[in-house]
Amino acid sequence: MAFGQHTSKEIIGTKSNKLANKKIILCITGSVAAIKSTEIARELMRNGADVYAVMTKAAQQIVHPDMVEWATGNPVVTELTGQIEHVTYAGEHSLHADLILVAPSTANTIGKVAAGIDDTPVTTTLTTGIGAGIPVIIAPAMHASM
């Protein structure tokens, strides 16, 4: 481990290197399934990925951002600031993410993305990533009737 590196980074690649050198943005929304987000992040890391999380306010009511930061070893985006985090992670430049994974995704977030509504860090990051041609995977998590 390099000096100054978060200890959670030690698990990167311990299972496989299938995702080696891949930067994945894990977008977490307000589904109760958000409790699994740290497990998802850690599994991606064990397979070689570097994971950066973006959370909605509703997700933060289920899982605390500090827990997600511990899991990923990276700061968590909980609001968009003058640092233009959505562009840093998903804009059109050579250092953007390789994949955006929304897990879990609520019906609300899916509807907002479909309608082009960018009123959360997650929806704005998704719109930016889609515009930059970054692959997106959305894992819906809601009641079966929805």
C-alpha cells in the first residue's frame, strides 16, 4: 500500500483483474436496496475496479456517505459544487469513467433520466455520462408491481 492511500484500496484485484484499471461510478439512489451498495462497491474493487460513488439525498438517509467512502476509499459526491464533480467523473475527457452503474435505481431516478431532469447529483452525472458516451447500467430496485 502506498503512503497516503486509503486502506480500503488494499482489496483491489484480490479476487481477479477482470476490471483492472477500470474506473466505475457507482450511483446510489433512495431504494432500501441501497444497504447493499457497499457490498457492490467492494466486489467491484476485488475484481480490480476503482469505484467512485455519487449519492442522492434519499440514499443518504439509508446509507451514510462515510460508510460508502470507507467502502470505496474515495470521497463521495453528495452534492454538486463549483468543483463540477459530474464533469470530472463523467465529462468528455480522457480521464472520465469507464462505466456508470446505478445500483440501486428507484423508479423516480429512471423517470427523471428518461425525461432529462437533472436535479440530483446522480441524474446530472448520468446525463453528463450519457452525453460523453460512457456505458450506463441501471439496476432497478423497487416493488415488483412498479
